[in-house]
Amino acid sequence: MGVGGDRRDGDTVVVNVGFDPATDIGGPDVVRRVATRLVRQFSFDALTVELPRDAVTALRQRPEIRYVETNGTMRTYQQSTVQTIPYGITRIGAQLAREAGITGDGVDVAVIDSGIDSDHPDLQANLGEGRAFVNCRGRPRLCRVAGNRNACKADWDDDDNHGTHCAGVVAAVDNDEGVVGVAPEATLHAVKVIYCAGVGLVSDIAAGIEYVADQGWPVASLSFGSQRPTNLIRDACAYAAEEGVLLVAAAGNGRGRPNTVGFPATLPSVLSVSAVDRSGGFAPFSSTGPRIDITAPGANIRSTVPGGYRQYSGTSMACPHVAGAAALLVSTGLSPAEARERLVGTADDLGLEQIRQGAGLLNVAAALDLDDNL
């Protein structure tokens, strides 16, 4: 994972610019005067623009400008494909929620990712609105997933498998076929910000987060990141948190190395999720660090992909377990902030270091005050 370089066209560069609304100088007007193209305007105090490269230094020196940063990329946190039986739903006690009739009904969950397969039989009944900030491209040569035959019936369809896999963990339908999600009656919203190579531009990701906040959807799953923080996404996450969105983010696949939690999972406004395996052991691919809040199953997780089902490993797979659990709690009347506090407060201590497990393993049954027979 990492942040890519400039998007160049001759001597111009695409940058994200944050400005200070408290100044009387007029930051947006200053930026627009030097910009050759307005790429995107945000509801919070930022713009994405194309401008002459030699204007960057001058802008950074102005008092009304908070930052000027190149429009880099973030990557999904998916690991290798494996073939094992899924276990995540039972491991966190989500089946007890279904038995109690708590299914996430009426709760909107945004999967900010590579899209969702629009006609998958295990997802179609739960699909709500979709929005694409990058279009579904089908199978161009650069697409990393061989065999993805999705026809891109919607512009927010999934041409990478990743978003559909995460969506299935959140809310695959309980229909006696395939898999079942943590919150099988939650409404899934595809917010496509990742293109088919598993990479997304910072400005597109920020726009997706902003869009979720503007829709009023209470829970969002973010299974991507970078080792390099960006102010634009920091602003977008702060905006979403202020609007009451619970952002759940994968901690990253730092392979157990110290202090490798990726951004935006490092933000205190985001619920950061590491990964464990079937037995509750720390997954060797998972990142560690002081900003881990909670852990969830992430190794060998079977879920939906366009045209079928596959097993993947990664903190990308742990993250939607927690997002689905948050949807269950919100469906009982808790606010997103209360749901976050409850999930962390009822997690099971696995005896791992805090930098690996955070508060412990996600326990849906305990969070819902159900009998815990795990």
C-alpha cells in the first residue's frame, strides 16, 4: 500500500488544497484564480484542483491555506486467496443476534470500496443506492482479478471483487445459499472509490466519505489505507464524524511489524480493526500499533464476489465484521457513537497485547446483551 505520485499534464499538477474559513482573505478564491481546472469542491474546507506546478510553493506560503498536497492513492487491504470453510459469523456470536430477531433491518451501511456486484443473489435484496466516483471498467488489462466477469451493469458495480467480498461480510442475505452476513437485513450502499487495480485516488476517497455523511448513513466500512496520512481525508473523516457517521477502518496488513497501522485507521475518529484467525490468534499479516481499537476475524474469510464466492484474508475482511455489528446495534436504537462505545466495551480479551487486539475480539452477543455461548 502507499501513496502514488502526482497526476501530471505538462507542467501542471493535481493537488488537494485545504483553506482556513476563519480568515477574511478568501482561500477558495485565491486557489481558483491560480487553478487551471477545478476537479472537485468539498462541503468541508477543501478543493481538488489542477494548477501550474510552480504555484504550489506560493500557495503553501499563504496564511489562509492550511495545506497543499499531491492527490495520491490508497490501496485495499486484501491478502491471498485460500480455500477453507468460513467461521467469522459464529466466532463473533452474530448467529445469536439473528436468532433473537436482530438483523440490522432499517440501517444503512455504506461500503466505501471498489463497488458491489449489482446482481449477486446473496446481495441483491439488500442493495440500496449506489454512487460511483470512479466508473466500473470491466476487465481492462490492468485489472488484477482474473476471472471477474462482472458486466458493469451499474457504474458502481465491482470490477475488483474486493468491495463485493466486504459487502457480503456486512450483509449477505440469510437465504439458505452461499453465505450470510453479520447484519443480513441491513441496506448496503455501494460507494465506489477504488478502481479495478485495487487503488483509489485520495480525492475520490474523500468525496466518497463526504457523500456518505451527506446522505446521513450511520455506518461506513473502509477497507483501504496508506502509510502516508493525507489532510484531505483527515478533513473528510472529521466532517463525517461531525455528521454522526461511524467510520470503521481496516488497520492494514503490516505483517505484524510495530506501528504499522495505516491511515485513516490511525485517526481517533475512526474505529480501527485488526485481524485474528479462527482460533483467536493474531493474524500474521495484520498491522499493530497503539491505534488498534478492536479485532475481528480476518483470516480465510469466505464471502461473496461477482459471480460466486471466494475466501480472502486481510484486515479488509475483519473491518466489515465490525461494520455489520455496528449496524445491528444501531438497529436497536443506539446512536453510532453509542454503538462504537458498546462494541469496544464488550469485546473479549484474547490475552494479546493491546497493540494487537485493542480492547479484544468483537463479541456481537455481548454487545447486544444476549446469552453468550461462544
